Amino acid sequence: MFRRILGLLMLLIGIGGIGIAIFGAQMGHQLVDRVGTNFEQTLTLTSDSLDTVSETLVLAKSSIADINTVVTTTGTTANNLATTVEDTRPLLEQISTVATDQVPDSLETVQDAFPSLEQVAGVIDRTLVTLNSFRIDEEIFGFNIQYDLGIDYEPEIPFDQSVQALGQGLEGIPESLRAMEAYITVTNDNLETVSQDIRTLADDLQTVNGRINEFDPILDEYQVLVTDINDSTRQMRAQIGDETARLKNGITLAMVWLALTQIAPLYLGWELLTGRRDKQGSLAE
């Protein structure tokens, strides 16, 4: 009785082992398919992301090239502007010399001459008035003689007063022009500061441009790296089907081997359950 129970138990174990092998083969195939599909989707997403990264790197290289051009142009413009400012300073100094020194001196010389000019203008004015009033209108020996000098001089303002007004109009101008020297000096100093700042800006732009240029080979290396990874990803995607088939074949072989290992328990359990093992033992005795 015990042997039959043991035989039944071994039969159940053998049948269960075969069932587990069949179930394991089915589940293993499904699991491999599921993992392969997920892995392929992941690789596809990775490949698409790498394509996007590659396009971004290309755009970044193009943007860096544009920035490099802009920075170069800006640096050149800054240098040209600094040169222009520096070239303007001598002109400003010359203007300062003329406007605050030479012109005021000349005006003061003219102003010093105005009193004499007023006297001369008075004499001229009185002379012209006298000559303007000179007339001959007489009858001599029966002839009517009329004669004048042809001078028409009747100004609204006498000549000496005009000269005096002109002299008064120049009063204070030399002092005002000399007062401009301080402002021109400050402007000149400011232009020097601006020129130096622009030069510094141009140098900084050149430094920035050099550092921007350093990104270009780095981006090239990233581009090569991304391309290699993307190629590897595509190769892996192409090999997923073959690897999945091999893995499924391996699972099938393992489950077949597991099923084959149940033949001995089935055979032994069948003999114990049917009593053939006892009969064989009796015959042997």
C-alpha cells in the first residue's frame, strides 16, 4: 500500500514536472517577447533621442559659429570706435587751443582796437555827413550851376555808434571762451576713459570669442560620441530578434530537459502504482 502511495506521489511529481516544463516554456517565451519588445521600444526611444541630440549639437555648432561672427564683428567695431575716439582727441585739443586761447586773444586785440576804431568811425561819419551836405546851387553870369559830390550818406545809426555797438557785443565773449577750456579738458579726459574702456571691451570680446571657439571641437567630440552610440543602438535593435530567438530556443531546450528528467519518476511511480515493481521483486526471488 505504501509503495502504491509512493508510486502515485512520484507520478504526480513527474506529471507536475512536465506541466511545469510546458508552462515554463510558454511563460518564458512570453516573457522573452515582452522583454524584447520593451527593450526594442527603449532602444527606439533612445535612438530617437540621440537623433534629437545630434540635431541639437548641429544647431549649437551653427549658433556658436553665428555668435563667433557677431562677437568678431563687435570686437572689430569696438576697436574701430576706440581708434576713432583716440583720433578725435587731438582735434579736440586743437579746438581747445584755438577756441580758448587764440580766438579770445584775437577778440581782446580787436576789443582793444575798438576805441580807436570808434574815433576813426566818428571822424568818417562826420566827414561823410559834411560831404553829403555839400551842394552848389548858384546862378553865375546867367548860368544856373548845380553841383554835389554824389555822396548819399544818411544812415539810421551813425557809423561810430555801430562800431561801438559791435565792440559792446564782443564783451564777455573771450572770458566765456576761456571758461570752455575746463569743459573741453573734462570732455577730452572722458574720451580717453571711453577709449580705454572700449579697448578693454574689445579685448574681453576677443577672450570670449576664443573661449567660444573652444566649444567647437568639444561639440565635434560629442557629435562623434552620439553618432557612435546611435549606431550601436541601431545594431542592438537589429540583433534583438536573433537574440530573442536564441533565448527562446534556450528556454525551450531547458524546459525539454526538465520534462525529460521526469521520465524516471513517471516510470518508477507507474511501476509502484501498478504493482509491477512487486511482481518483478517476487520473480527475482
